Amino acid sequence: MSELRDRMIRDMTVRGSARRTHTGYIAAVVKLAKHYHRSPDQLSDEEVQTYLAHLINDRKLSWSTRSQAANAFRFFFHVTLGRPRTEFHVPLPKQPQSYPRS
């Protein structure tokens, strides 16, 4: 994945992304590739969405971690690979219910 990694880092650098964003996005894409044992550019949108569901249901990761992964995948597929815009969905976190004060 080194050529893809280099392209993604270049794309993030050109857009002024922070180094921590680079680290987080690259790590998310690497984990996606390892999950499927294939290069991430060979994965379908459906496989990516299934992986996000895995992060929610099986891994029980926090909303912010799942959201960062979804943003990393959007960036990778749309910007780095030049695929048509893809929307990967991560449900919003449940908001605590507040009751009226009496």
C-alpha cells in the first residue's frame, strides 16, 4: 500500500491537513485493508459500509472513532482514488434524554 499511502499523504498535505489527521486517516485505511486482506482500492462501497457496521456492532468503538474512520474512507475513495463521491453512514450518537425541570 505504500504508493497509495504516499498519494493519500500528498493529498492531505496539499489540503493542509494536520499531521495527526494524516496518522488517524492512514491508520483507519490500513485497518480496513487488513480486515479484508486486500488492498483498499479493491474494495467496494458496500464492503466499506459493512466494515463501519462491524466497528459499531462488534468492536463497539466510540462515535468519534467511527466518524473519523468514515471521513478517512470518504477522503481516500473520493480524493485519492478519484471515485465518485461516496457517503459512508455512521449513525449519530444517542443524545441523553433531558426531562423538564419542575
